[in-house]
Amino acid sequence: MGVSSRTMSDRRESGRAVGMTWQRARTRSDERAARMLRAAEQTAEAAAARYRALKEAAAAPAAADGSWRPMPSWQQMLLLVIGGGILTGLLAIWLLATAYLGPAALLALPAGAGVVAGFIALRRRRPRPAAPRRRPLVADLVRAAQEMHEAEAALERLRKEHS
């Protein structure tokens, strides 16, 4: 029989090293699970906070800062009738002014109207203050609720695996 180069003490030390490797792997696994648990808790808290914020924003009254809103159909019809009447009246006045004042009115009245329209357009070019954020829709709330439930389910699953 051959002479072994390894002694009994070498074998014991290598056994300890293997045991220590398994212990390190186990502690690393526990640390990883704890990190995943903390990350899942943070994700669940963030999703819940986002859902609460959207719910509060949806419950808040609409901002009355003069932002544009679509008009009901009866208001649109009224605007069309009155606006059309005003434009027709201005055309009649322009034609009557041309009949009394002569052909110069054909040039002066549209030029004056163009100057007024240009002044109004240039005045409106100033940057308006930033519009307030739109109110959240039902789809936003549903999406936030789904994210919150998914995060809570993942957290529960990790807690069960950890314990």
C-alpha cells in the first residue's frame, strides 16, 4: 500500500474548510434574502404611497385657474350663432363703409383689422404659467392599485420564504 501524503489533521482541516464554505454560502443566502425582503418592503411602501397620492389628487376639487375645458354642445351652438352673426354684421358694415368712403376703405379697414389681430397675437405669445397637473383618471388609480397589490403579494411571498 502506498504512503498517503495527506495526514489525518489535513483531512480534518479540509473538512472544516468545506463546512465553513457552506456556512458562508448560507449566510450569504440569508443576507440576500434579507436584502430582497427590504427591497420588496420599500417597493410596497412606494406603491402604496403613490396610490394614496393619486387617490388624494383625484378627490381634490378641480383647479379653477382659467384652464381650458371643453364647452357643452349648447354653448358651442350659441357661440356659433352669435359669432356668425357678429362676423356677418362686420362684413355688412365694411361693405357699407366702402360704399360711403370710397375704395380707400377696401384697403384701410382690413389693414386696421390685421393690425389689431397682430397686436392681440403678439400679446398672447408671452409664456403662460405652467398648467397644473391634470387630475388622475380612473385608469391611473387602477394601475396604481394593481402595482400596490403586486408589490404586497411579492412581499408576502418573500416573507413566507424567509420564515
